[in-house]
Amino acid sequence: MPHLSIERPHHLAHAQAKALAERLARDFEQRFALVWRWDDDVIRFQRPGVSGSMRVGPATIALDLTLGLLFGAMKPVIERRINDELDRLGGPGGPA
């Protein structure tokens, strides 16, 4: 199955980085019907055809996705949308 990994640096306090990750998860929940939950410093999420995690570290936020066959064909579009969303939310590497 296709895999997508995005790692973005951040200079946020840990609580701020976690808040950003949760905003992103809530946005994806609304837009793409992802079900998510916190597991320490990791958000785990899934929906039919997509599963993955978003780890909040001291200097990075790392997103790992496993895409089913249908979503695998859209991997470049999905990757661009995630990066755009991180930028829009003022996330790591995006505007403050």
C-alpha cells in the first residue's frame, strides 16, 4: 500500500505544537471524516482507505499515512493538501 510521510520542523512550545496537531486533526475530521484520538504525543487516525499517525516531537511534527489503493492514486494531491493545510494553520514551516 502507498505510504506518505511528512515531517515539518517547529519552534513551538510542546503544548502549542500539540494544539496545532489537534487543530489539524479536527479539520481533517470535518473535511474527510477521519476518526482520531490522542495516544500520549501521537494522534492516531483512520477512515476507510486511510490510516496513520501524527507525532508531536520537541522540534518536529511528523505525519505518517498509509493509503489504500483508491487514495494511493491521489497521493501527490493528498500530500500537497496536507502541506497547504499546515501552512494555512500557521503550522511548522508555515506563516506564524
